[in-house]
Amino acid sequence: MADRYFDDFEIGERVVTPGITLTESLIIDFAMRYDPQPFHIDAEAAKQSNYGGLIASGFQTFALGFRMVLETGVFRACSMGSPGCDELRWLRPVRPGDTLHTELEVAEKTPSRSKPDRGMLKIKYWVKNQRGEDVMTFTSMHMARRKTQ
């Protein structure tokens, strides 16, 4: 993807990422380090949980969802970080064998009034499984560098 800057993004523009398939070992490894709840780390215990089987941590889904976006290169040239996310929702469990991809849409763009080298992009995100079902949604603000003249 060609380098993009704040002014290159259009409201309503959408980006769809390639997918990634989660394995049981990827789910357990992440959860053992960052979210060691029984339904994330123990297949037998997970069968007895309200999920009826092993599921990925929502934090893993969030991290992978954003990683897939970064791998497209869409923010490579312009990213200046983010002040945060809103409206994060985990809608469906992610299970071993699920293939996820991320879709994003530019919802708003606001040039900075005090710092002319940047602007703020409000981006809506959907992480979807192989059936096209939303498994997670969130909205994020991205500080984006403007192209130098």
C-alpha cells in the first residue's frame, strides 16, 4: 500500500484486511501470558464453562484485529499514536479454527487547529469471523501526520 497521510483519507473509505486463523496453541499461549482464565487456557475446564469450549481472550482478538490493520500499511507513514478507543464490544466468542479479518471505515477527520502537522481520524472497526459475523467492534481515534509540503 502506498504511503498515506491525514489528507489522503476520505470519510466513508473502507479497508479490509487479510485474515488470520487462530489455533488452540495460539489461544492458550496468549492467555497463559496475559489473560489466564480457565476458559482461555484449559480445554477441559472450558467445556464446563458457559462457553462450552475454549475461546480466545478478547484482548487477543483486539490485538490481532489491530495487528492485521497495521500489516496492510494503511497507517505506516502517518501514525502518531492514539489517545484511545471507545465503544469496545466483544460480541461473539472466538474459537480455535476461526479465521478473523478486520474491516475499518473512516468516520470523521479533523485537522488540528493548534498543530498543523497533524489531524485526528475517527475510525470504526469490525473484527469478523469466517462466517462474516462481527466478533468485536470498536471505535478509535488516530493522530495522523499530514504530508509535508
